[in-house]
Amino acid sequence: MAWFGRGVRKVPPVDMAARRAEREALVATIERRMAAERPLGLPALGPRVAEALTAVPRELFTPPEWAADAYRDQVLPLAAGQTLSQPSLVALMTELLDIRVGDRVLEVGVGSGYQTAVLARLGARVFGLEVIADLARAAERRLRALGLTGVTIRVADGHDGWPEAAPFDAILAACAAPSVPPALVDQLGPGGRLLLPVGPVDGPQQLCLVEKGRDGRVRERPLLAVAFVPMVDKR
């Protein structure tokens, strides 16, 4: 599995100029796609998220055998049956959370670390949970290679969240739960947003946005149909 597998000690040097034109073309594709989805009540691609996507080399987070496809707007496979979300969905989820500099963000399902890198580029303080230890360690190495700080990754599933790091301004899950985990709602701060896929692994899933008002009231609304790997439960 090259540097995506067990026993790897370092990440290849990162050439930030390499494939920048491909990143810019991908961002333009995402911008058009999100503009077409505006009638559904979804956000447009804003300049801050566009800049973060342009700055993060997706090929670094892609298995070597799929590196040629790093800038296609598609899902790519990772180790242990996990997946790397398509960039347009990463962009949409990031926009929906409205991340601001200094926000405390819980990410459930770090995977290879691509979404983590985008959040960190936006100035978030990211607390990442990843149930597969090899993926977690490799993600940490990639983030260090990019000089991204303010990220802490723990090997754990996401059902119980990260209570000692709560409250969070935003919570993002890249894996589907049968229903919204109560612990994640509890760990969301007033005015915070929780975004996660809800539904069975072999059935229809909806990307759901859970908002907690300043008064503590919680509102949940489905946004669009999605397909994610399941949230592993090791409790």
C-alpha cells in the first residue's frame, strides 16, 4: 500500500506548485456544480473555501495507484474499505458549516486527512476521530508535511464524540449513522452546526444539518441524498 499502509515512517516531499492548474480547474468545476444546486437551497462556493481547496494538494491524500485521478470530482478508495469523499461534497459540507478562524471543529472519520486539511486551512482548531489506526497515523504525517497545525487526531469511533474537548462550534461526520448520535448533539455549542449522513449503509441516506440555537433548541433538517461508509461502533 506504499505510504498509505502499515509501517510507513514518512511522507514524500510536497511540491505545492505541482498540479496547481489541476486544482484550479477542479475548483472551477465545483463552483459550477454548486451554482447549479442553488435552487435546492444549498450554498454557493465562497472564496475562502475555494482558496483552501486550491491550496491543499489532494494527490497527497490519494493512494498512489489513484493519484492520476486526484483532481477528478469523484470518490476514491482508501485502505480498509474506507473512501475519500468527492471534492464537491467536501466543499459543500465545509460551506454548510460556515467555518471561521478559531472555530473548534470535531471531525468524525478523518480518513486520509483531506477534509481535515481543508478545515485547518480555514483556520479551524480540528479534533479528528478515526477508528482505523493506520489511517490516523498516516493522516497526521501528511498534515505535518503540509505544515498544518492546530489538528489533534485520536483513534476512536465517533458515537461518543470527544467530550473533554467539547463544546464544538461545528461537527462534521464523513460516515453514516443510523440516527443522529445524541452525544454529538450534546457536544455542540450554542449556535453550532452538526453535519452528518443519516441512514443505513445499504439503504437511502440523507445528509442532515443539525443546528443548535443560542437558546439550546435543536433543529434537524435533511438536505440531499448521499452515500457514505458506515460509522463504526466499537462501544
